[in-house]
Amino acid sequence: SRPIVAIVGRPNVGKSTLVNRIAQTSDAIVHQSRGVTRDRSYHVADWNGREFMLVDTGGIEPMKSDDVFATSIRDQALAAAEEAAVILFVVDGSVGVTEEDESVARMVRKLKKPTFLLVNKLDNPARENDSLWEFYSLGVGDPVAVSALHGHGTGDLLDEVVSLL
Ligand code: GDP
Ligand code: MG
């Protein structure tokens, strides 16, 4: 059976775009509006002959007891992370650290699994790497610059991910 790599992060950071790039499909639903992927979706991926399952999730919203939809999204992300061998935690480098990112970080840190902190939407890493540093505050290790849209950073990332599977 294929090991599981879970993609977590708040809505709209580019998780589904990253899934499409890594799995080289377009079946993860990318949308401008928040929280479109309600459930976990599984995508077969292969890097240098190593197969794994990428699990896309709808994102993790902060706890709001009156918001059943947000709670179910968060539960899906937690369930995906719990079954994963490796976690890819995606944040938005064009926005910076948000409270929702901090909420995701707390969940991820508790799981104590190998985790990559991916600072996405750094479409021009040479110019934008300055925005990496503030993400150290999330306490989940070294932030890695990627652009899901253009593919920058994803090859080196996958080399490291599959070395842990
Ligand atoms: P998700 O909610 O985390 O799954 O985010 P999506 O993959 O649906 O992407 C949300 C929006 O961010 C879409 O408009 C994407 O085209 C855009 N996006 C995703 N990755 C990048 C990136 O690397 N650079 C830029 N500029 N936009 C991106
Ligand atoms: Mg999505």
C-alpha cells in the first residue's frame, strides 16, 4: 500500500493547486472561494518511481461552535494528518502569518510527524524569500519557499519527502 502524504493549511493558500502539480492531474478542485474542498480527496502521485497517496483537504478553520461546516473541514484535515506518514503544511507567503495558520500549526505540532512548512505563492523566490522568515514563528521548522502555480521548489521538496517514506 502507498504511504500517505497529507496536505493541510487554511483555505485558499494553494493546497489543491499543489496537489495538481505534484500528482500531475487537475482533479483537485482549485477555486478562488474559501473552503471548496469539503472532504478528503486522494490522489496517486509518483516521484522517481516512489508511489504515494496525496490527500487534499478543505482547510482548517478556527473552532467556531456554531459553524458546522467549518468544524467538518477541520476534522477532515485532522483525520488526513493523523493517517499521514508526512505532512505538508501550506501557508501563503503573499499574506504572511495569520491566526488560522497558528491554529493549524498547533494541531500539526501535536502530531509530532515529519512536517514540511511550505510557504506558497512565492512566484519569484529570488525576490520574495524575505517573506520566509516570519514563518519561523509557527514553530514547525524551516519554512520552504514554493510556488504551486509555477512549480518552483517542488522538485527538491519531493526528493526530501520520498526519502522519508
Ligand atoms: P486551497 O483552498 O488551499 O486548496 O487553494 P487553491 O489551490 O484552491 O488556490 C487558491 C487560489 O490561490 C487560486 O486562485 C490559485 O490559483 C491561487 N494559487 C495557488 N498557488 C499559487 C501560487 O503558487 N502563486 C499564486 N500567485 N497563486 C496561487
Ligand atoms: Mg482546495
